[in-house]
Amino acid sequence: MSAKQQKIAVRLDEQVARWARTEAARKETSVSRLLVGILRERMLEKDAYETAMRCALARKAFLKTDGHYLSRKKTHARAHHR
């Protein structure tokens, strides 16, 4: 089943339009399909990032601390004693 498609108009400056036509020809597709692919890829990347971020933020802390972190100096001092 195909999703409902919607037409939109896009204005591109000359250099971008030239690149889009060239890239579409290189991939043997239309500029419209090229843009759909680029936008879909960007949308999926952003959705995946946001999902991963929500998942990471929902996790409970795995260290038991009082909320204070070691200073940079103390952290490096500890690393040298190992």
C-alpha cells in the first residue's frame, strides 16, 4: 500500500538546482525522487537519534553516587595510580 503523496513547490538557487539535476541524472532518477530520498533519509536519521536519546535518558544511573563528580585533577590522579 502506497502512502498518500502530496505535491509541494520548492525554489532552489541556480547552483543547488544544477547539482540536483546532475545528481538525479547520475542516479538515473528524477529530481523529485532524489529529494524524496534525501528528505526521507534525514527524517529517519533524526527519528532514530531522538528515539535513542529518549531511551538513554530513561535509563537509571548505573553508578551509585551522591551526585558529585570527581574534578578533572582527581580523575587524572586516579588514572595514574592504576
